[in-house]
Amino acid sequence: MSGEKTILVAGTWDTKDDELSYLSEVIRGQGGQVLSMDVSVLGEPKLPTDVSKHDVAEAAGSSIQRAIDSGDENTAMQIMGAGSARLALDLWRAGRIHGVIVLGGTMGTDLALDLCAALPLGVPKYVVSTVAFSPLLPPERIPADLQMILWAGGLYGLNDICKASLSQAAGAVLGAARAVEAPSFERPMVGMTSFGKTVLRYMVTLKPELETRGFDVAVFHATGMGGRAFESLAGEGAFAAVMDFAPQEVSNHLFGGLSAGEGRMTHAGRAGVPQLIAPGCYDLVDFVGWQSAPEQLRGRECHAHNRLLTSAMLDARERQRVAQEMCNKLARATAPVTVFLPRAGCNEWDRAGGDLHDAEGLRAFCDEMRRGVPENAQLQELDCHINDAEFTNAVLAQFDAWIKEGVIVR
């Protein structure tokens, strides 16, 4: 992929020809090249595109006529979404594109998420959308490295306001294609989940220790999107092992918090990736701090982490349900699993004497984990807190044993 960078410019060229042509002109004006893709159904672009709408529909195993005959715009655009995703990946694998930009309203954005999700981490992906950052966009459909910009004032036709968004987006995707340092995975990668050091601190010790053993370490902020990215990469086999020590998104999904989707805590196991598990922050459910608490979480003890994020405590019965859910997910794993159970607490606020300490709830969770850990997993109970040195020592001892046994490959 040497030489000048080529950007795939995708959209409905029958209705957005002026805007897409403007994007293309800006990219070319900055020295880039453009490969155009038409994902429209009914109309025709002013000039032929490099990839026609017929090419797109055929890549989905369908045709434009079938899309039209469906009589349903949602069905038609899903055909185009599937076809555009397959073709975009083919183009990238062939070295013909180095980044992608997609333009659209709700229909185009729906398609854009499919197209961008088909491309690996490190391929620049930019979406110019009238619903950028909207709650309409489910976290589980947003690729880990997607970039978005609001298409302000651009629903129909060019103007000075929307040109500001379009030109920024064009420059951003071309600049990203020129500057990106895509993952090389020259060193085996450990994927780890955590939160900030005020609540979970093990990564401060573990990251340098793992690096001295020849591993790279990626720590994911488990607040919905971070867990989504972690699961996506785990499912692709990007990790030699995972240290999923902040699976709180499982609790979030169960009780209406910031979910990473139903598949949280399953992709590594399905992909045969060895898992080291600990229940960091299992007892909390995160919700948007500047909104009212979800009805099911009202009236509880809460911790306002900042103006964006508030955490609500779970009671003993709910913690048992979390333990059951985690154990059910781990039972599906196809590679070794070790579960560490720190009996003195699983987040800094949960220490004895801490603001959110609940001895009864912690005991109920530990009892349920003890009963429910599946046969394919090893349970290590620890008489320490998750932020104590004894925890990281136990983790490193198991990690080293797995290296020696060939479970983890360097």
C-alpha cells in the first residue's frame, strides 16, 4: 500500500451527488485519490461511479430489481449494506483503498455502520451523518475506531455550513490514511479490561510485568463502547490471552446500564482465547450521570464518578444474578479459564469501611460464584482485595504457568 492514498467515497449518488462530488474534490485537491461507490437503489448518478449500485446489490447475492420489488426501503438498504460491506473489504484486501468515508442521513448511516464494521481495526473509517453521536446508534454496531462528524445543515444540498463539515471529514480521512500506524501484532497481545486508577489499579502493575515477558498490552475502558471494542477484537483472535477483570458491562446489560451488548464476556471463549477473569466492579451499574437514573435503579446508593457517569449499587439478590450470568457465559468457553475471586472486595469503594462496601452483598456474590463456576473453569479464591498486590501476584503466577504449559503462546 505504498504511494498516494485512495479513499472509498460511498453514498447514494442519485440523491447526494453534489455532496459526494464535493467530498471527492476536496480529497483530490489534497493530493489523494478517490474510488467511488454508489449505494442508491432507485435513481442514477450524474456520472458513472467506480463501483455501481448493481455491483453492490450483486455482492449481496441480490439485484437492484429485487431491492426495488421488495417495496420496502429498509429491506432494500439492507441489501445494499451487505453488498457494500463485502465489496469494501475486498477492495481493502486488494490494496485498492486505504480508508473510507460514507455520507448519509439515517438510511445512509445505517448502511455506513455495516460497511465500516467489515473493515479491520486500523483502516480509517469516517461517517458524515445527520445523526452522528445520536442514541439511535447502538454501541454494538459501532466499530472500535470509527470516526464521525455531524453533517450540520446538510440534509439536502450544498451550503457554506455543510461544506465546513464535509471538508473537515475529507481532510480527516485522507490524513488518517496517510498517518495511520495499523496494528502489526509483532508481539502477542493481551487484552485487558479496567476502569480508571481511582477504582481499579491492577493494570499499573500488570502492564509493565507483561511487557517484560514479551507481550503487548491493550487496556479497554469498560464503559460500553470499550467493552464492545474488546469483544470485537477478542472474537477476531487478536489476543493471545485476555484479562477480563472489569466485566461490569455484564451487570450493566442485565440492569439497564451502559451495555456492551448481549455478547459481552463470550467472544474470547468462542474464539478459543485463554481467559483470566475477575469480577471488578461487578456490584455496580453505570448510567448516564446527567440524566435521571433508570427507573429500576432509582432510590439506590450511588456514586457520582463525574458529570458524565454515575454508578448505582446492586443488592445481594441482584449480585447473585450477576454471578449466575457470568458463570453461564464462561461455561461456553473453548479454552482454559481461571476465575480469581478476591473475597475482600472488587473495587476501591468496596473495601471494608469504603463508601460502597456491602459485606452481605459481597458474601452473596462470592457464594454464588463458588457454586456456579463451570467445570471448564478453575476458581482461585483470594483473601485479598482486587487492588492488593496479592491479586496481581496470583494473576502473574497463573499467566506464567500457562506460558510454561503452552496455553499462552509467545
